[in-house]
Amino acid sequence: MARLTRQIPFILLVLLGAVLLFEYTDLNLWVQDAIYALGGGHWPVDRDEPVARFLFYDGVKKLYTVFALSLLVLLLGFYKVAWVKRYRRGLVIVCLAVILVPLTVDTIKMESNVPCPSSLQHYGGTFPHVTLLRPWPAGTRPADIQRCYPAGHASGGFALMSLFFLFKRRRNRRIALVAAITTGWVIGIYKMLIGDHFLGHTMISMLLAWLLILIVARLVRHPVTLPTGSELSPTPVQVRSTQQSSLAAELTRLRGR
């Protein structure tokens, strides 16, 4: 487990590298152009199609909310139950992750002001191609904030990667990790097919989610403790011991002359 938390600097570098990759190449446009062409000049999936919307958007959001609330109820209302005690740290990690990951992504979306692919002139929309590091051209910035970077709904699925830290057996951890990554990408690909996100939006959400989960796991399993006043200030016994040691060392030095 300690090896996983030591991944934090590495994942941070990978995240930064991924941001730069998608910012300074046309990889997002290449993938999205292929998806747009797949629909014959339209998005392959209609965003208003009720079944797909329920399965990959509305229904998933409701299920995620129920899951997060259930975790809170378990930790607050059933903390004395034996199996809750046994898995308490893992439950805390998952609970914090399913709240913190979407909240962090949503905060970034509010600040990034990046439009969705379907809103771009390149795909029949009205906005220029703006990215995280590519600002709005003069006179084109809309009054309403565009909230499409990074991928928000997929981040909920990726937050479930925290289930890795809930289970004890390696096999169960791997199953949980694969299931969470699959869930995140299924939602992410659906959003790409309706023109809401680029590939990079979902990739950044996944890497950011794992980074946040590792940080949460590190803090929960190995909390940072600050020294108390008594630890900072030596006690009278410690002072007396230090003085006696210094006196003995001085006597030894004088005898050696």
C-alpha cells in the first residue's frame, strides 16, 4: 500500500504531461473528427434519446448520489457494527473520494471556461476552438461560463477507483479498479458520442481522480501529526539530562589534558 501512495509524484507528472499533450497537439480534434464523421456529419448519438440518456446520464447521477449517501449513513449510523469497523478506513477513503473528486472537477470546470465540442464552429456551433491554455479571441468570450473541461460525469465513475482501498484481497482490488475505470470510460465515451467532451477531457478526469484518491488514501492511512507544545519545548528532566551530559563531556576533556 505504501508503494501506491508513493505514486503521487509520478501521477502528478503524468497528469501534467497529459495536459500538455492535449493542449499542444490536435489529438482531441483527430479523435472527435472521426466520431463526427461516424455520424455522417452529425453526432452519432442523440443527446435526447431517452434510454441512453437515462443509462449513461440521469440514471447514473441518481445511482451515484444514493451510493454516496449510503456511505455516509454507514459511517455515521452504523460505525459500531463489526464489519464497518473492519473496513472503516477503506469506507472513509471511498466516501471522501466520491465527494472530493467530482467537487474538484466541477470547480475546475467553473474556472476553465472551455466550450464543448458540439458548441465549436468546427462542428457547426458558434464558438472558436478554445482550450485550457488557448484563450478566447477578442470579442468572442460568451457571457455564460462554458463548463466542459474536464469531464464531470465521468469523474464520478473514476472516483469509484477508490474502492481499490476498500478491499483486502488483491483480486477484489483489481476487480474494483477495472470496474471503476470501465464505468468512467463508458460514461466518458457516451459524452464524446453526443459531442459534450473531447478524449482529453475524460483522460484528464481519470488521472486527476486517481491522484486525488492516492492523496486521500495517504492522509487517511498515515495522517500528518503536528508536534505538540510539550514535544517542541524540552522538559526540566530533558534539560537536566542535557546539562549533565555536557558536564561529563567537559570533565572527560579536562582529564585528557
